[in-house]
Amino acid sequence: MREIVLNILCLEDNPDDAELIRHRLKKEGYKMQFVIVSTKKEYLDKIKTVTFDLILCDYNLPGYSGMTALQHARQICPDVPFICVSGTIGEYLAVELLKQGASDYVMKDQLDKLPFAVRRALKEVQEQTARHKAENELRKLSQAVQQSPVSIIITNEHGEIEYVNPKTTELTGYSSEELIGKKPRIFSSGEKPEEDYQNLWKTVSSGSEWQGEFHNKKKNGELYWEAASISPILDYEGKITNYLAVKENITERKEFIIELVKAKAKAESGDRLKTAFMNNISHEIRTPLNHILGFGQMLIEPDLSQDEKKEYYGILNAGCDRLMNTVNDYMDISLIASGNMEVHKRLFAIRNLLEEIYDKFLKTAQTNRLALILQTQPADSILQINSDQGLLRKALRHLLNNAIKFSKEGSVSFGFERKGSELEFFVKDTGVGISADVQAHIFDKFTQENASNTRGYEGSGLGLSIVRGIVELLGGRIWIKSAKGEGASFFFTIPVDIHGGEK
């Protein structure tokens, strides 16, 4: 360990007295650089240019006094301890010296007391230096907390808030007065399960740090995300006295991540949509084209019977219908997606439209051994509505086509009920039904229980997307009730102006 050498300045006009002082300190074991000055000028030059650990000063000097020397020292080097060593000094002057900042005074005929006074003065300087250092550290810490860009909250051992920094009040909208004495759950949005709070408290009350996220609520009700670190504050005996929460606002980061996830999902959905589109094109355009080309060539064979020609012609017509329906579906979904599908409202009899649709699908239903049922009320026979007849027809035909296609036995029923200023239409079947996981996406483009090239049912997979687009275009909403193996019921509403019939 390096030996400490004190740099001591002695203001003394009597060389013998200065030597006695130096000798007494040396005898006590002090290692020192002992500098002696005797005039005011020498004294001021030294304290201005040299850093000393201690100043020893006689009180009575030619043209200068110990009191004035003390005042100069307090101005130039205020942290250096100052001890007056004098032969004659009254009690009044001694007290006044202490008041002005002297560390101590010692009479020359009592130099044995000098080492004690020096030790005490140096100890006071050390303590003062340590105190100033601690105060500076505390001030820096306080400023860091006050100016911190993150929220800092300190609670007592019961979780009641004792301190919040300005960032907390800025972020939450609460004043410090509104928060002191409250518990941090004042910020809760109610989304975090009670079990999570219990685990948090269990962790920190056991002396460990907890880290996690909160979806909190500001005073104005606005929600925000915070990443939090909560830890206990312990006293010297290891007892928890407080809890410290350091929380960073990560709302923008969270929103960015959410948007990133959405973008990723959208990109993946786009890839799946492209795949479904290609599968659909392959199946729904190439298949009927193959039939048309194949049976078209067979029709020109000279040895065909009339029955065979009739059969092949029917297959050709079916292929053309299927191809035309596929093209129409693509045209419709394109118009809906681009916002170019037009609505043309006019007054028409709803019963006539439903009977027209019934007649259109009756033969198909009977071919599939299904009972087709139209459900209306007698008063509906004269009911007229103001809406787009063509779009409504298209929506119902898509739903009925699906119902008949996916029903092997039983019945298909359709109709409507009046619900205030709306008509609620329904199409119900006793077919294969739709599983719960598919129902969530059943109105998306190309969605079918089996969208592969080997599926057992023909169709573009756009029908329900088109129906939803039409219903929303007419200002209504659509929903489904179904279970796998228990049939499916589709419902949709449209707001209409009703004319005629009972109200």
C-alpha cells in the first residue's frame, strides 16, 4: 500500500516555532512535505498555485492576521482544513475562528494537542469528501430517475405507490398526486388474468425479479403496451422495504410486430390464394373444355345412334354451362373486389322471384332425390320490395346450388322472414354440413372442405364469396349455422323498402 504523504502549509513568522510544529507532527509519525511561509504574499502565492492537505497558521503576524488568512483560505481553497496555532489568543477570537470555518485551534504551549487536532481535521475532510461524493451520486441518480425516458415507480412493501417519475405521469396522464397511495393496478386494462398478477406478486415478494409485459390503460382510456421489470428493494438485513418497477413503453414496437405478423399472414394467404386459384383454373376450366373437345369430336362420328348423339350433346351442354358459370363467377368476384359491381334498385314482387328460382332448381333437386321447399307466408304473395332483383337472384341461386350439390338425401328449403325494416333470407339443407374450423373462412375465396384437384364436387369455390359480396353491397350481413354431418343453414339480411302485404 502506498504511504500517504501530507502536503502541509505552515504560515509562521517565527522559524523556531515552525520547527517545533514540524517536529511534533513528525514525532507523531506523519509523513509530510512541510512548507513554511511567513508573509501574506508568500501565503497567497502558495494557496493559489499548490494544493495542500492542511494549513497551520499563527494568529498574530506582521501586517496580517490569522482571521484574514482564514478568510482568504475559505475563498481560494475552501475544502482545505485550517488550524490556528497561536501563542496568545482569547476565547472570543477562538470561537470566532471556528465560526468562520477554522477546523480547530491549538495553543503553542500545548503542542501535544496538535496531532489530535490534525487527525480530527483530516477525518472531517475525509467524511465531508465522502458525504459530498455520496450526495453527488445521489443527485446524479435522482436526475437520472427524473429525466429517465422510461417509467419508474416505487411502492412500499404493500404495493402502494410512493414515487413516480415524470415519464410515468406524462405517459399515463395521471398526476403524481393521483397516483401516490394507489396500487399499480390503477393502470390495468382488465385483460391480464388474475393468476398472472398472483404469480408476479409471488415472484417479487420472494425476493426475485419479475419481467413481463402489460397491456395497460391511460387515464383517458387509451391502451398502451409496457415491458416491465419489477424487483424488490432490500435493507441491510435483507428485508424487503420497497418494490421498484422500471417500465418501457413498447406500444409502437408491438404495433409494428402486429403489422408484421399481419403482413406475413397476408403474404402467406396470397400464396395460398394463388395456389387455390391455379387448382381452380385447372379443374374448373380444363375439365369442361376436355369434355367439350372430346365429345365434340365424337359427335361427328358417322356410326353414332340418335341416343348416343343425344347423350353426348347433353354432356357438351353441361360442359358449356359449367365453363360459362366459372367465367361468370370470376367476372362477379372481380367486380366485387374492384368495387365496380353496380346496384340497380327497382320495385318487384318478391314472391314471383322466389317462385322463379324454385322452378329453376326443382328438376335438379328431384334428380338428386331431394325435396325442394319454398317457405313463405300468404301475405307475402303481394309483397313488393325496392332492391336489386338481379343481385338477390344471384345470391339465392348460389346458395341453393351449394345446398343441392352437397345434399345426397333429405330436403332443401328456402324463403324469408320479415324482421322490421329488413328481410331475413334463409337456405337450409340436410347435407354433409360444414366443420367448425372451415366455417371461420367459409366466405373466403376458393374455400371448400376440399380445395384439391381430387375433390368430389365441382365448382369454383367462389360462390359464397360472391354471396357475401352481394349481401354487403346491398347493406346486409350473412352468417351460417352448421355442424359436420348435420346439414347447413345460411342466413342473410338486406334492408328494403316494403310495399304491399301486411305490416
